[in-house]
Amino acid sequence: MRNDSPKLDGKTALITGAARRIGAVIARRLHAEGMNIVLHYRKSEQDARALCDELNAVRHDSAVTAQAELANVADFDSLVKAALQWGRLDLLVNNASSFYPTPLGKVGEGDWDEIMTSNLKAPFFLSQASAVHLKVSRGSIINLVDIHARRPLRDHAVYSIAKAGLVMLTRALARELGPGVRVNGIAPGPILWPAQGLDEAAKQSILDKTALKRAGSPEDIAGAVVYLVRDASYVTGQILAVDGGRSIGW
């Protein structure tokens, strides 16, 4: 951290899919840096409220929950409004994502719509809804991408396509919203295993393809978020790989 890095105290972050997993870790880290947090959730109300209570116990009136269906663009104004109760919006983290297999030949239109909505459509329209406020605060947008935006994952064609689109969305928005708003992405490698699980051999095969030969942690992603929002004032339109070197392998 540079000595002249801006502090995050009193600034506000809106994080989608913030109730669990990587989203929750990002929320805790940004809160620890002094930010007020809007915790978006879709169905995980209990987890979101528990995290909100946890954060508010540390610093009173510093976190709120906000439920929204990311398929419903009309809900996005209410998410932005939740942040503006603190008078500003400084950071949008598009973290929410649908991930499940879509083997070619078995993909239905509903699968396409669900995966594209959470991974591409929602980040675009929520960024659009947030842009005017982010310009006022000279804030930033961070999109959670994936190494599979560059290296398609077998049996996950729709997800890989959506994340590739999110890479271009990140770069396009950086052009559209500069100079007032910076837009970057983070491409995690093996951080958390899929909820549906992998056997130990499959996990080891993935780790063997990283340069560091080990899994990362959600804290690694949260640290990258802090870097991009706090320390990287001359970085925009970039995708930061946090993947243990997976993207340089075969």
C-alpha cells in the first residue's frame, strides 16, 4: 500500500451475491477497511442477515441487506437506493454468478437465460444504474470474472461464454465511464470448489496445473478487490488473474 493511497473510511460498496462464499469474504474485508456495505442476496436471507448483524456489531449502522432478483432489471434502482442512504456509492462489486454444467446437446433456453443473466446481463444493467452515482464519487466497478473466460471449461460452455462476455463488458465500460469511473475485473482460479463437489483426484488435477500447486482462498480475492479499489488509481479496463499461475499453464 502506498502512503498516499486513499482511505476507504465512510465510503459505500454494493456487493451482489454477498451473503455467502467469496461475496461474504469480500464484504467483511471492505468493511474492515472502513466501508459501509450493501449486502445483496437473492434467496440466502438468513445468511445475509447474519452477516449484516455481524458487521453492524463491529460498527453501528454500517451494513444493510437488500434482496433482488438479478433477472429483474427493475429491482436495480432499489439496490442503488440502499447504498444512497449513506449519501454516496463508491464501489459496485458484481460478484453474483450462476454456475452449473451445460453439456452441449442438453442446454435449454432456460439454462442459457439464467447463466447469461447473472453473469452478464445483470452486471451490465446494474453498472448502468450505478454509473451516475459512481461518477460523482469517482468510484469504481469490479467484476468477478473467471479463468474460464479464456480457457473454456468442458461441459460448461454457457458459463464460459458468459464470463468471456463479462471480460469485454469490463473493458467496454472502462472506455465508456472513464475518466470518472474505473472498471476492472478479477479472474479467480481454484479458490473454492463448486458446491456440487469434485472428487479428490479431480481437485488435485486442477491444482497440478497451477504454478503454485495449491488452492487459493477467498481472502486472496478480497485482497485483490481492496488493491483495485484503494491502491490502483491508474488501473482500468484490466483483468487481474488471481489463480496461482493457472492461466500461464496448459
